[in-house]
Amino acid sequence: MTDFLDEKRQEIASRLKELAPLVEEYHKLEAALQALDGVRAAPAPSPARAPRARKAASGTDSGTGRRGRPKGSGPRANEALTLVKEKPGITIPELADAMGIKQNYLYRVLPGLQKEGLVRKEGRGWHALEAA
């Protein structure tokens, strides 16, 4: 029985020797973490960028400085205008349902058509103008 106990004592002592450096590293890391807890990291500075030069307005943007086609000139705007002509007083939710699209797009398109003099708004409904 003594041999067994001596053997186990030696095994435990040997393992403790192996683990001692790891325990030491653990305590050092723990102390470093506690030291950093009170320190706030400064935000990384963003790299400075040179401002882009703007190109002269071309004929494709209607002189608005926008890229692409003018507002309200796409196929969906034309489809909305056709529906307004067919059903005077139609509302944006009704238009969206009929077209199978979300309403938010039409809240941008119809005021553009109104500025062009193609439609007018009465209450919640939209009506085509005679020029349309």
C-alpha cells in the first residue's frame, strides 16, 4: 500500500510541475485583463480620403446631378400612370396591390409625375391630368 501511495504522490508532484508554468501564465493574463478593464480603446482614425471631383451634368440626368434616368421615367412609373388614368382617384396602396410592388416606391414616383404635370392628388387619391 505504501508503494501505491508513494507512486501516486510522485505522479501528482510531476503533474504539478508540468502545470506550474501554465498556472503562472494564467495569473499573468488575468492581471493584464484587469489592468485593461479601466482603459477605453481609442477609435481607430479613419483614413483621409480626397474629395471626388464631380463630372459635369450630362443629358441623361436631366440636369439634377443624379445618375441614371430621370425620376418617374421608368416602366413602373408608366405603369402607375396608366393605372391612374384607368382608375381616377386610385390610392397608393391600391396602386401597389395592382402592380404587385411595395408602396414605398410609389411614394417617390407619384410626386415626380405630379411635378411633371401628369397627375394631381386629391385627398388620398391620384388623378391623371388631361395633358397626360
